[in-house]
Amino acid sequence: MPTPSTTNPRSRALTALVTGLATAAYYAVPDVVRSRAARGWLKAGCLAAAVAVSVPTAREGWQEARTAWRDAVAEDDTADAPGTADSPDAPSPDAPGPVSPARQAALGAAGAAALVASVAATVAGERWVFRRGEALAAAGVPFAHTRTGLVLGAVAAALALVPEPSDRP
């Protein structure tokens, strides 16, 4: 069952609006403030606003996932109870077996590598956007960072309006 905030058009619109404005402001900060420390604080504030507006939806999604997991575990427990007709004597051939320590280590290393690659790509992208804005500003383009911020803010707002798969007909 879909969560109320994801199906509520007003909530989705508010989330999209705040996300779009926070993203635009985040990228426009260098046009307004030259101090690196002040830019960092202002960008942190923009990020906090964007995260704060998404927390209720994320929390509801987390609660829904926990409920679904609990229901699945309870269903498995009743199906495998001793003395029932569905209780198998041997494990199903489709059931996953125990994961070896080597495979656990490989999965952990792959997850860590994916995390490092994601952070590196994000930092590289942020630096590229900033350098591009600085190059445009040096070429005399007014509000160079703001223009980029408006485009990225519009993209963020549009993505926030995309319904979740559970909300689609």
C-alpha cells in the first residue's frame, strides 16, 4: 500500500519546490558569497533544507519496508512451524545456503569500492560545475553560477515530481 505522502500531490509538490529551490540556491552561492568558509556554511544550510523536506517521505518508506519485512518473516515462521503440513523435512533446493567468508569479504569490498567511486564521482562533478561557473564568470557572463543552479534546480524539482513505482497505475 502506498504511503500517504507519496500519493499526496501537495506533499510531492512541496518537496519538489523546496528541493528545486535548495538546489538552485546551493549552486548559486558562489555568485553571492566570495568567502570559501561562508559558502560552505550556506551550502550546508541548503543541503539541510533539501534533506529536511525529504525526511518524512524517507521515514514512511522505511516504516513500510520494516512492516513488509516483519509480515514476510511472520508468514515464513507460520509456514515452517513443526507439525504443519507445509513443514519440509529438508531445506528447499531453491533456498540460499550459507555465504562463505570469502564471498562475504568480496561483497564487502565491492560495496566499499562502489561507495568510494560514488563519492569520488560526486566530488569530481561538483568541482567541474564550480570550475565551469568560474570560467563563465571570468569570461564576463553575469550570474554564471546562478544560471547553472537554475538548470540543476529545475532538474531536481522535476525528478522530485516523478512518482514512485508503487504510485504508478
